[in-house]
Amino acid sequence: MAKKIKVTQVRSIINRPKRQKATMEALGLRKLNQTVEHEATPQILGMIAKVSHLVKVEEK
């Protein structure tokens, strides 16, 4: 089983490119300080890398 990670949105997506907004939406993040859990798959880690400046990641 893959490791779980917690992803928290720490910066606003206002004035960000559509692609970054779509990535945040795909991660399940819609509000500031919202936290979601995901398995650490290559797809999820790639999405997090694209918006790393907007989120905080913790291993669970």
C-alpha cells in the first residue's frame, strides 16, 4: 500500500494561471487552509510539484 500524505493549501489561487487552479481543484483543494489526504502515487506527487508554492505537504 502506498504511503499517505496530507496536503494543505497555504496560499491563495487568486491571480494564478488556469492550469494551477485546475491542479488545485483536482487535488480537492478549494479553500485556504483546507487539508486533504491522498496516497503518494507518482500522479499525485507530480501534481503537488506543479503547485508546491501554494501547498504544504506532510507525510502521515
